[in-house]
Amino acid sequence: MIRTNRDQSIIVSGESGAGKTVSAKYLLRFFACVEGEDEVSEMDEQVMASNPIMEAFGNAKTTRNDNSSRFGKYIEIQFGGDNKIMGAAIRTYLLEKSRVAYQSKDERNYHIFYQLIYGVPSAERAEMHLTELFSDYHYIRQGGGDQQIPGVDDAAEFENTQKALSLIGLPVSQQWKLFKLVAAILHIGNIQVKKTKDGNGQVDDDDQSLLWACELLCIKPSALKKTIVSRQIQMRNEIIDKALNYDGSLASRDAFAKFIYSTIFDWVVVRVNGSLSKQADKAKSLIGILDIYGFEQFKTNGFEQFCINYANEKLQQEYTQHVFKLEQEEYIKEEINWSYIDFADNQPCIELIENKLGVISILDEECRIGKGTDASFVDKLHATLGSLTEYQKYLSKPRFYKADFIIHHYALDVCYQGTGFLDKNRDTVFPEQLNLLNTTAEEFYKGVFFASEKLENLKSEKKQSLGSMFKQSLVTLMQKLKSTNPHYIRCIKPNMEKVAFSFTPSVVMEQLRACGVLETIRISSLGYPSKQGFNDFATRYRALIRSEHWNCDNRKLSENICHMVIKDENIFKVGKTKIFLRAGQLAHLEDKRTERLNYCMGVIKRRILSFALRRKFIKMREQVVLIQSVTRGWLARKKVSDMRRNKAAVCIQKSFRGFRERKKFKAVKAGVTAVQAVARMRAARQLFTEKFQNKYITVLQRFFRTFVQRREMKDRIKKITLIQGLWRRKTAKKELRALKAEAKSFAHLKDQTYKLELKVIELTQTMRSKDEDHKQALEKINHLEQTIASLQQRQQQSNVSDATQVEARKVATEKADKLEAENDTVK
């Protein structure tokens, strides 16, 4: 795309289950990551997020493929001027709506139904009235078995679908509304249509599935019941309700469910395109990826398989025209020496299907006839086309089934069952069903139901059939592919058992032969698949020869390039306007060109680097000289500054050390002085203590000796007093006897009495004065004791000298002795 400045397209084809969907997914991932940025942009994430969404709503399990695309899609990846993804657009083709209501054995319905059953949380499950068993729902249990795909977790896939819907900008609230519509389809399939006695269909008013479906769709149950079991017929002046028979009621129910699912699918596609096309106006080029259903052949092949195989016929024709027809026609046009190669052309088979008298035209004609049936369509098909010689090779009638017909496709002969062709081609949706959906109370549902462009065709009077619409869409698709440069990816299925690492040669060879790969290999080996115009070829590869050969026209220059580089004339051919190369030579030229460009770029790079490095060296040398001069000046200034700092440091160190030593000396001196003072104080205190103790011992000894002498003296005095008392008593007795003799006289008695009274008075006065002196002496003793206590306290606090204490004690002792003596005297 970048080299040719032309839009490209990639056509991924192959049988069902060959890996087309996975290949398309890898292509999208490649385009999102090949931009060269470390982080994936938001647009790239949205493009990749479209895959899980489309697979959930459009893919299903079939007998041949566990993830079969039941619709075709053409994805346009839009690139801007800087070759970055600016947006994308998805175009879909023919969704298989019949799968919603019916699946063959060992097949599944669309993935979204099973994701809803296994992945919805309990709260939302209760709102949707869903159970955890798929077998409870008619629309998803018809395939039988456990309906599980090996290696696939439907609950995890449901989370991926939700994340993808959020990436494209769909709010969570709208996501759950969308899931409710899907759940409503499951409930519609469970509506029990009963057969009445007259053969008509009937639905009970209290049918639980009917009530749940109407609750989720926000419509009236009576209205839905009416659309299932009856039809309105427009007469001239009135509308008549006609009851449907039992089969018609079932078909009406299924048609209603299929229409709802198709509108959901179309709305999802529109929403995805709206998210991916925000910057579509900035797109400069595009790459289209066509991922369409592969060729299918089942036990029962209906209208869907007919359309799918018709699309594959068209794609095969495009491939044939691109590879074979156009290739050989171009050789003839360019007058290349070439022998014509026969190949299988499927143009007659396509004409059988799409001509004016083809299968689709006859099918449309039968649909327009009111009494047309599937059997009459098959009969007319054989009567009209079977008699034509050019179509007898491609159309035949089976031996035993009259309502079937066989078309001999390029890949296989497929027998189609005509049953249901007319109904599916009509794609009828009754007006009362559209009107019923229009009465929903949820505005979001109206946007989903009526967003599809197909409704315009349903409402128009000249309604196109589904086959005609599909034919027209294929014509448009082919025109789109022809306007681009196509690239083909052929997916080959290794076996029919869906088993990994198993290769069945016969199956592979059949596919290679049917899709024209063998013819492609043969024509590539004999022909010249690589071709370019002279101008483009000369412009791109002129670097392979010397410039002296350039002075000629592009044709001659192209010949010179081929002769000088390739040399072998059988490998290349020169036409009128193009140069033709055999397979592999273009890659050889590209390698040579890359090698030459790398060499030239090396020379140019060497010269440029030499010039740049020389200029850089000169500039660096000047800068180095400047840096050196500045550095040397800075070093000299730093040296002078260091010398000054050293000198100042020495001075500071000297002063500091002197200060430190003086401080240390003073501290030592103060310590020594303190120690000396303490030592001297201890010595003085010890000396004082010894003296004090000696003195107190002396005092104690003195007091003790005094006490002993006093006691001895008291004993002597007591003894003397006793002796004196005895003596005096003796004397007194003598005097008493004398006095008794004298006292016998009255005068002497009176005189003695008077003297005694005087003596008593004198003694009384003496005793009073002695008591007062005794009291004063006691007060003085108390005062002296307090004085001694205070002196002792002062001695302890102020370390009073020993002499003062001794003197004070001496004085106090003397006073105490005097007082004690006086007290004794008083006593």
C-alpha cells in the first residue's frame, strides 16, 4: 500500500473450519501492532475489540467448525497520511437467521446465548428470569449433547464480550438492556404453542415464558400472543384477523424471534462502525479484509448453504480471473511468447445462479406468485434450466427426492433441499409484528429494532427478496475488490475430524484442487507472475546498474537492468508496456536492490560520518583547549587558595591547640586543687575527730571519776551524817530530857512556842526564795541545753573549730555543775 500508493484487499477463503476467522483476527492484530509504536492506540484497541463482539453475535459451532462465522464480513482498515490506523468499517453479508430457531445435531446456536446462560451474575440472572441450564431453553438445546466447546469457557468469553462492548463506547446500562433482548429471544422459544381441535395454534394467557418475554421486551402479553396465533388480512374496507394453524403459529413465533435477533445483530454492527469511523474523513488509503463463510455441504443443505456457496463461487471466479484469465490475457496483449494453459472456469455455474433465467430469478418469480411452493420452484428449476445444454453440466436432479436439486460447484456437488427456500427468500416480517415492537415502552429497544436499513426494504411496496439483495451485495463487493489490489490467503483444512496435528493428504489435495491452488502453482512455474511497468521498474531498480547506462528511455533501461542483473533471458520477458519476471525473481531483485542501497547508504553514511566527526573533532579540540586553559587557571587559583587555607589552618590549629592545652591544664589544676582540698579536708576532719574523741574520752573519764568521787564523798557524808545524827540524837535526847524538865514550867513553854513560830515563819520565807531560785536554775539549764544543741548543729554545718566547741562544752558543763550543786543545796 505504501509502495504502490493503492488500496489493497486481502481475501481469506477456504472451507468451513479451515481457519479463515482466526487468520482475519491475526491480520487485524498485525495491522494494529505494525505501526511501530510501543503502545497500542485507542483506535487499535477498538479495531481488535470488534472481533469478540462479532464472534459472540455472529459465530456458532457447526459439525465442521467450533467457531464458524455464520455471516460474511468485509472489514476496511482505514489509514491516514502517516500510515496509522484512523478507523475501520465493517460490512456484513447474510446472517444465518434460521440458526436462531433451529440447529442440527451436534451444532450450537450463536455463542452469545450460551455466554448469557453461563456468565450472567445471579442478580441480573434473576432480572432476566434465566436458569443455569441450557437444556431449559428450546432454541439452544436442539443440537443435543452437553453443548460445551472443548477449551472454551463461555463465562470467560462473556466477560471478554462485555469488555469489548465497553471499549467501543457502549455504556454498561445499555449492554444489559441488549442482553435482556437476547434473553427475551430464549423465552420466546419456550412459548408453548398448543394445537386446538380445529388444527389452529393456541397460546395460554398465563404462559410463563410469554409473560417473561413480554416483561423483558416491555410489551403487552396479549398483543404478542395475538401476533403469534393470528394474522391480519387487509380487505377493501376492513381488516380481518385470520387464525393461523399450528405450524403457522410456530413459524410466526420463530420468525418473530429471528427478526429480533437480526435487528440486534444489525444494531451491533452499526454501533461498532460508529465507534470505528470517528476519524474516517482523515483516511487516505485502506486495506480491506474479506472474511466470508467457506464452502459448506451438510446432510441438510438449505437456502443459507445455497447463498454461502454462491458467494464462494463468485470469489473463486474473481480469483480465477485475477490469476488465470487476466494473467494469460495480459501475456497475449503484451505479445509474450506463451503457450495457453487450460484451467477450470466456473463462470457457467455462476450464470446458472444469477442470470435472468437463473436460480435466483426463478426463486423470486415463485415468491411473487401467491400459490408458489417449494416443490413448484424445484420443478420449474428443472424444467427451465435442466433442458438448457450449457447448464446440464452444472444442474441435475437426484434420483429419489423430487423436491431437491443438485448444483455442481467448483469444489463439490451439493444437493439442496428445496423445503423452506421460498419462506427464507421472502424474509417476511408481518406488519403487526413491527407495530408490536414499536409499542415497546423502552426507547432503547426502539433504537435497536428500527436502526437497520433493511426495514426500508420490508416496508416498501417493491420489496426485494433476500436472494436478490444478497446477489446485489455480492456485485458491490466484487466491484470493491476489483478497485483494489487483491491478495489471497487460502486456508486449508488438514482433516475433517477437527483434531490438531492430524494431516489427511486426500482431504488437503481435494481442497487444493478445488480452490485452484494446483493450477496456480502450475501457471506460476510456467508463467511470469511478477510484472511491473517500465517506468516503475526502471525507477525502482536503476540503482542496480552504473549511472552511465541511465541515459536511455525506461524500456531500454529496464532491459539493461534485466540483462546485467538476471542475465538469463528465459527468466524474464519484455512486453510492450511491462517487464515480466518468473516466480522468485522479483524477490531476487529486491535483495539485490537492498544490498546495493545498503552499500550506497554505507558509502554516503561513511562520508557524512567522516565529515561530521572531523567537524566534531575540531570543535571538540577547540573546546578542550578552552577547557584546559580555564581548568589550569582554576587549578592555579585553587592552589593559591589552598596555600592560604593551609597557612590560616596552621595558625588556627596553633591557637586552638594552645587554647586546648591551657584549658586542659586549668582543668587538671582545678582537679588537683579539688583533690588536695578534699584530701586535706579529710585529714583535718580525721585529726579533729581524733582530738574530739580524745577530749570526750577525757571528759567522760573526768565525769566518771567525779561521779565516783562524789559517790564516795556522798557515802562518807552519809556515814558522817549518820554518825552526827546518832551523836546529835544522843545529845538531843539529853537536851530533851532537860527540856522536858524545863518545859514543865508554863513560861518556858510559852517562850519556846514563840521562838518556834518565828522559826517556822523564817523557814517558810526561805523555802519560797529557794523555789524561785530553783525554777530559774531549771530555765537556765533548758536554755543551756538548747544552746548546746544549736552549737552542735552549727558545728556540723560550718565545721566550727574544735577549740570553740570544747570551750562551749566546758562552759556548759561548768554551768550545769553549778546548777546541779545549787539544786542539791536547795534540795
